[in-house]
Amino acid sequence: MHIRLLTLKVKPEYVDSFKKISSDALASAGRMAGVLHFDMFQKQENPREFVIFEAYMHEQARNEYLASDQFLRWRAQTSFMFSEALESAPYHGVFLDGKACN
């Protein structure tokens, strides 16, 4: 499994537009082969901050998503909305007994 967490900071005037565009994009991405899960969270204390959770069967599924029309359209529609550079970090799942979930 390939997991990524993205942290995004949106300019105040674009928060509502960003949420709408991202909601539509994440819904369509969730139907792509190899995509296991997409979720977006908005920080309570600062509604300009978002986290996107992505889970894929494998890294190639993520690469295919990044090359997809859905992602490229989302990026074109939102790239100017960010107040800071997007942060993206890979993670791996861990069971409670400490064994990695691959």
C-alpha cells in the first residue's frame, strides 16, 4: 500500500472554491483503478489549512493518478489558490502490534 498525506494552505478568498473543486476531483479520483481511499480534512482552528489523505494499491497507481486528466485539471484549477507550497509526505500503515501494513 502507498499512502501520502498532503498539507495545503489556501488563500482566504479561495477557501470555498478550493473545497468545491477538490471535493469533485477527489470523488472522481476514488473511482480510478488502484486508488483505495481519498479524504480531505479542514483544520478547525484555521479553516485555510487542509490535509488530503491518499491511499493507493501501489506507487504506480499514484503515478497514474498524477498523470490523469482529473489530477491535471484539479492542479490547473487550484494551483494559484495556495498561500504556501504544498507539502506531501509518504507514510506506511502500521498495525497496533507494530507490524507494517504493506
